[in-house]
Amino acid sequence: MNSAFSKEVIPLKQPQSILIKDTTREERERIVARALSVCGGSCNFCNGCGSLGSGRLESMYEPYFAGEKEIAEINMEIHGGIVKG
């Protein structure tokens, strides 16, 4: 019997950690840039992700780039600890 599914086991790619301890500053800058470019538009004057009033994105995420705060902490501060669904 022919099966559409291969019996070969293909290893899954492990997700890359975004934790400070696992990344360099350059990697953290790329992580934020990639995440913010999901919509394909410019972040200038945009409130698509709910960051209105948070300041310039570069300065907003500087503590993460510098290794001082995890990105999750910064995002919680931006959104007041409330996850929008």
C-alpha cells in the first residue's frame, strides 16, 4: 500500500532562544527588527502593535539590546501587563 506520508524521520528545527543569556546584542537587534517587520510596513507613527506612547522603538527596546531586560519584560511594560487577544 502506498502512503502519502514518508516513514523517514525528519528532525524538527529547534526554535531559537530569544533570551539574553543565549543571544548577542546583534542577534537581539535582528530578533526585534524581524518581529516588528511582520506586517511589512514601517513602524514610524504606527500603532498596529499597540505601542502608542511608548517612544521610539529603538530606545524602547534598548534595555533588551543592552542585555538589561528580557524582551518579555519590556513588552509587559508597554502593554501594562495586559495581553490583548
